[in-house]
Amino acid sequence: MEYYLYLLQIFGGGNPKINEVINAYGSAKDAYRKINGGDMSLIPVKRLPNVKKASLEQSKVIADYCNANNIGIITIDDEKYPIRLKNIFNPPVLLFTAGDIGCLDSRLSVAVVGPRQPSDYAVRIAENICYNLAQCNVALVSGFARGIDRIAHNNCIRHKKPTAAVLACGITVDYPKGSFELRREITDNGGVIISELLPDTPCNPDYFKFRNRIISGLSQGTVVIDSNNASGSLITANHAFEQDRELFFTVPQDTLDNTRSKIIRYLRDGAHPVYDFYDIINEFYPSYSSLIDDTYLDKEQLTSFISRTTAAESKEKEPKPTASGDKRIKKNTEAEIKPVDTHRFRITSVTDKEKEIDYVKVTPESVLKKRRKTASKALTSDTSNTIASTDDLPKTEEAQENISADVKIDTEPASSEMTGRAADILGIISACDGVTLDKLLSDTDMSFGELSEQLADLEIDGVITCEAGGIYTVKKER
């Protein structure tokens, strides 16, 4: 423990350099011996003054203070250290705790984050999610800030259930101001207060960013409530992506609001849309039904419960082999539940403070091209049928001229009409900085399906692009 505290004195909490140094030297103890012996090769210049101040004596002072004030110290080597947190990028090497750090071990844990000044809608849906999840024995993890974080913690206390509050300051610092009473209520109900910072460390903007990786790291899934493009909650969402945890977003009230375009993008790329708490329960119920108290749930809204019931009923109805050894054909049931092991998202790079996501289109280009090819074959087949049917018509000279004219029209390449349609669409888009699908539908006589295919073809050809919020624009040449 004292060696981890020594490194914490030098680098501070949340600094990935601690893990780099420990890995380079083999252990925290060996790192102490090297650094204390004068090896500064892995110490950044701005941290050199801290090396002169750090000592094992100071580590003992910190440990004694924590012991006297009932503050737990959990190192990454400790068996009490949360296993889910240990397996993230840059895990905290040491946690200061108040309460029961083991309260998350035997429970489904879900992180809930959102704005500090929530709208009425955000408050309503946060109450729906947090109240019902806590009632179902789900432990909620949040950042102990005002607003949505506070709603999450309070609803666990309301049901006398544990919650985990991750601080962006030292565990003895009163932030938010006047919050020690809430901390006491959390610990009294079996919950835990967590900080990776030395006990008297004041708040710092960087600490909030680093703290968010712990919030998502402690949880099997993260719920982002009524966020916008500039919200710090998206940092937690990025951490959840990087950690390959389930990610949920409440659906914006206005899906065309440009300030919510990043949320729409997350939803398109695989994040779960949340309309109420059942969207979260249904995702976890197949794997964690033994941990979820479903006493208060409407079973008809549990999709996985219904699927399992249907599968069980189908299995009972299956014909069994006869005594003579005759085997009957076994019917396949579509209700079987199969686990999905593939990752939901693809991470292209990871930096210390930000995770960049490689977004993948909902409908890949290869699929769209295949659809277009299939449609083209169908059109050719229809044209052939039209030509063949003319054999049954009268063979008079006048009729033959009419037939020839008709056939000429019908056998005209589809691309001529398609090109004209595409040109009309392109003209409308070019005349504006950007247009929505609704605008195009109102300005043309095309059906939704026809317009969608035309837009897909133009996008594949690189003529137009669909930007955030579903705005179509002409693609600029680079």
C-alpha cells in the first residue's frame, strides 16, 4: 500500500503514467526503489519537484489518517478491488473508500449520468429509470454531482438500496458543498463513496474527466440521460465504448435538434434507445435475471421473458422419438436465445483523455449496392415480360407501329428515368445549404421508398452526403 501511495504523491490520481511506471519496473515496490535511487528516466519534468517531496514516511501519515477516520484504502492488488474496474484502460491503482466497496459484487451495476441542470423532461425520465432500476435491486453508479447524478443516488436511498458515488475530489473535501449528509445516507444504506485522489485533493476540471472512466468501469452498462453535444456525459459514454460496456441514451424530444446530433449518431451506431426503464431491463434480463428482482415488473414488457416462455412451450410440444426408435423431424423454434459475443463498437484509437470512435453506417455501402443490383434485375425482368406479351397483339401495320413505339418506351434503360429523378433531387439539395428528407418529400412527387433509394444511390456515388441531424448536402470536392 505505501508504495502505491508514494507513486500517488508524485503523479496524482488519474494519471496513466502511474501504470506505465509500474509496468516498466515490474511492481510499485520496484518503481519506488528505482525512483528513490535516482532513476528519473520515466519521470516527466513537471513531476520532478513532487519526487523531492514524496516519501514512504508521508505514505504512512496518509494511511494512519485514513485509518483514524474510517477511510478504506483498496489497492489494485487487493481481492476487494472491483474486478470490472481492474479490466479497463488506466485503472486506478488505489481507491479511497467510505462504506462497503463490495456492495457492487453481487449486483447488476448500471451507471446513470446526465446534466447538472436538467430539463423537466430529463427529471421525469431520470426518475422513471432510477426509481424502477433501484426497486429491481440494480445498483446505480454516478458522479455525485447535482442534477441527474443526485436523482440516481437519492432513488437508491429511497429504496434502501446501495449506490456508488465516484468523486472528482478527495474523499474529505466537501464538494458539492453541504453534501456530507447525503454521503452518510449512502453509506448507511450499504453504498460506497469512492475517490482515486489523495484525501484532501480539491476539485480540478481534469479530475472530472478521469473520474468518468471509473463510473463506467464499475458498471455493466451506462445510461446517458437527455445529453447534448457539449455535455460532459459524452466523455463517460466514450469510456463505456472503449470498455465495451452496454450504452444507453434517452431519445431526444426533438430528434432534428442540431444540439443533439451526436446523440442521434450514437443511437444510429448501436447505442440502445431508452423510452423508459424497460429498455434497460430487457437488455440485461437474459444474463442477469437471477440478480434482478422482477417482482414489480410487468412480464408482458419483458421481451426476453416472453421469448424464453415461448421457447419452453415449443420444446414441450415437440414430438419425441417413438419406442421403436423411429425419430420424428424436430421443428426449429425462432424463440431460442443466442448470446452475441461480437463487440458493439469499433475503437480506432485511445488517448489519455479522449476516446475516438470509428462510427460505422447503419446500412453499409455494400448492402445498399446489393439492393440496387437486385432492383435493377427486377426491372429488367419486368421489361422482358412486357416485350414477350406483345406477341399476342394484332399484327396489322398500324398496330405494329403502336407496338414498336410502346416497346421502345418500355425497353428504354432505367438509368434515363433514374438520372432525371436524381437530377431533380440534386437540384433541390444544391439550391439550399442542406435539406431534410421531409423537405424533399414535399418538393417531389416521389414515394418515401423511391426517394430513399435515390438518396442512397447518390450517397454511394459520392455526390451527396448525409450529415448530423439527417441533413442532406452536396458533397464538396476536396
